[in-house]
Amino acid sequence: MGSFSGHALPGSFFLVAGIWWAGKYSLWHATRRNKNIGSTRLSSRASQRLLEIIESSVILFFSIVGILAEQFIANGPKFQLYNVTESHWQDLMNWQHSTMYLFFGLAGAVSLIIHTTEAAPLALDRLMLAIAFFNEGFLFLFHLHGRTMLDVHVHQLLLFAIFGEALVAFMEVFHRGNIILELLRCTLTILQGSWFWEIGFVLYPPSGPLWDLKDHNNVMFVTMCYSWHLAFAMLVVSVLYYTVSCVVRSRLKRTPRMEMGLLKTRERDPESEDEIL
């Protein structure tokens, strides 16, 4: 992670995750709100379960890619934790980043088990996600010793998004399906992703002059810039939610009356699909 590409990689992961979650939760909420009009195949229990399985598999895959990238790319430790010959720890920064990816991989693996078997309670996937975000913030909190002022500050700003996501995901354990909490987590995930990219541009600019990491004016600017990133994340989630809601409502209004009657009959099932997932 001590490079521009090293920050762009996790940043891209979180951006994709935030946008995906925003679209998925907006779709499910829109179909739930418009059940009096009709339904869609994407809102069925089987389809939702399939999407969860695919999502969990992708998270697990990206986590493995992140671990391997930290261990083997750019002279990583190659799974050697301690150098016996020189008597020192081997590339602890890479190991910390690998540990961060490990916990997200565990969250993906647990979610995969939950949605493919009946071996664990459903709420455990949100709990593992909360633990993964908390672990990420915990690692970054003790990742800044001896760094320059601006370097420390941009990482401290990142912690607001990370610990915020951990708290929101933990609240979802008890309030699953709450669209406000879900969209808030999406917003913070996009914020974290875009801010990872910003950190890369500040600390390892691919072009242009280098930043003065000891200038207090730069600290003030990146703080303001963080607010802009938050506004950007809120805008992206809002646009996605509005677009998906409009598309779903428009499509359901065009559903033939006979098909709508059949769908409404199916909706009399006392066990709601959205309550399951």
C-alpha cells in the first residue's frame, strides 16, 4: 500500500462495493414499496439469495487478490513474517494490509456459508462485516507512528468513514432491512473508496509537484476536500436510489393486469421475501 497503486486497489474495491450495495438495496426497497403494483423476479427470495451468494464470492475473491498482491507484488514478504537471518519483522505494513483483507475475506466466507446452508443465523453476516470494518480501522489507528503531519491527517480522516461503517453494520444486526442504515453504509463505503484514491494522489502523486506534508494549509485543504468527497458519495447514492426507484415503478406499471393478479396472489405468502433477506 506504500504507493499510488497500493491505495487505488482497495479504493476501487470499496467504490465498487458501495455502488453495488446502493443499487441492490435500492432495488429491494423499491420492489418492497411497490408490491401493491406488482413484483419482479429480482425481488424473489431465490434471486435475492443468488445475489448474496455472488456478492459473497466476489468479496472473498477480491480479498484473496488483495492478500496475494500485498505478499508478492512490489517485493512483498511472501508470507515470511520474521527474518531470522537479520533478526527483524518482515514488511509489517504489508502484513497489516493483508490482515485487513483477511477479515473481509472471512466476512465474505461467512456470508457465503449463511446463504448456501442453514448452518448459521442470518444476522451473522452483518456482524462479521462490522468486525471486518472495525478491524480495518483498528489496524489503521496504530499504523501512523512516525509519519508526517499531512500523512497522519489524511489517514485519520479515513478512520471516520471506517469506524462509521463498523457502527452502521453492527446496527444492521438488529435492524436488518432498514433502508436508511443500508444507504448510510453505502455512502460511507463510497467515501472510503474515493478517499483511498485521494490519499494516493496526496502522498504518491503519479504526476505533478509533490505535496508539502508539513504545511498546515494543506491540512486545512484536505479536510475541506474530505467534505467534498462526502458530498460526492451522498450524491452518488441519492442518484442511484432515485434512478432505481423510477425504473422499478415504471416497469411495474407496465406489467400486464393478468400477470399482476398472479403476482399479487403469490404475495399473500405470510413470509415476506424481504424479511428473509
